[in-house]
Amino acid sequence: MIEPASSEIRFGEFGMKVAVAGKGGVGKTLIAGTLSRLLARDGFRVLAVDADPAMNLAYAIGIPHQIASKIVPIAENRRLIEERTGVKPGSAFGAFISLTPTVRDIAEKFGVLGPDNVRLLVVGTIRYGGSGCACPANTLIRSLLRHITMVRGDVVVMDMEAGLEHLGRATVKGFDVLLCVVEPGAQSIETAERINRLAKDINVKEVLAVGNKVTSSSDERFIEKSASEIGLEVIGMVPFDPEVLKADRMRVAPIDLAPSSPAISAIKNLRDALKARLGWS
């Protein structure tokens, strides 16, 4: 298990929360990781939360493989789950679980400090098949996410799991904005429509679309038109960029490999638009 980060980041009393969602493979982790780095460079204290079962946000942020590979997700930290809920994962049904576990120190104790002082907290996912009762892990994660969205200050950027399950669990309730990443394809837009509808049901303040993997003006027009038809405003377009694929193969952050590449430049523009929209600038 990786040692907790020793450098403490103090968060302000208030802050902004950004969730990044979308169909699997659209590039939401690229957006979440790069936004986290850029906002940290702007002087914000950033907590990046990886709530995607793929758990690739560490690489998008730029945390080295030898560190990232040792991170134990909160959902799999059996000792922590038992300590905070009073129940061992896999215990028999009916065991008494603390419904208000202490979570306020988890980000500092188990977060990993990365480049530009971005702190990464890997939540992970709950595995139901053959893993016993998931109730203690569910309780801890639910309380942790509620604390992050309701209490923690400054900037939180959360990379959500693909699809709609996270919205079904209402884990994005309380976020200021949900960025729905789409690519120029019908399935991506259909997923975005459902995400937008569910987000509105749980009172997410604002849902905005971000186009990704754009290769032409016709791609841009498709995304703009399709997003408009489902009631989404497009706040940014990110072009298809071979440097992103190269960074993935090398297991390095795209912002470190090619800081002036087309995709990174576009995400910088997205950062600026988002700050202006939310009054951060």
C-alpha cells in the first residue's frame, strides 16, 4: 500500500466542484486530469477524485507508474472500511454499520500528491460478484463523496465512471457543473442526453458539453447541432490529437509530453471558459 502524502494541502472554506462524465472511451479522463493540472497552476488548491473503475486519472495527472500502481482505492481498503464503518467487508448481512463514518481526514491521509500539487484521491469501485456484502464500502464512499461535495473548499475535479451508474447513485449531487464529454458519434450523444436528464433530476446546477476527438468542421457542426437538440450548451471543443495517444502508450501525462499540442491548447481554452462561467477568474 502506498504511503499517504506527507505534504498537507489546506482547502478553503468554500470552493467549486466539477464532475466530468460521458460514455466510455470519449476522453473524460484526459479532460479531468488536464483541467486539474491547469487549475492548480492557476493557484487553486485542487483535489482530483478518481471515481472511474478504470482508475487511470493518475496517469492523466502525471503521477509516475511506480507510485500509481501501488495506490489502493478507498473501496478496496478493507482496514479503512472496517475502521470507519465498524464492519468488515464481506460480513454477514445484518451486521451493524455506522451510517455516519468519519471521512473528513481521508483525502489528506490517503490522497497522493502529484505534479503542480494536485492531490489525487482514488475512490475506485465496488465489486459485487464474489466479494461479499458491499454495504460497508458503499456507506464509506457515499459519506466521503458527500463530504467532498458539501464541505471541502477550493476546486474538486471528479472523473466519473463511464455511463450512467454514478448518476443513479446521485454521487454528483452538489456539484457546481457537470461536464459531459462527447465525441462526434450518435451513441455518445445518446448517452449525453440521458446524463443531462438524470443530472437535472438530482439538481446538478449546470450541465455543459465538451466535444472531444474532433477532426473536422463537420465534426464540430455535428456536436453543436446534436448537443443543442438535447438541450446542452457546448463550452469547448478538443481536437483529435496523436500526442494524446502517444502519451497514453508512454504512461505519461499529455500535458507533460506535449504541453503545446492541439488538445492541451484546447483544454486550456476550456479552462478559461469554465473559470469565466463560474466566476473563478
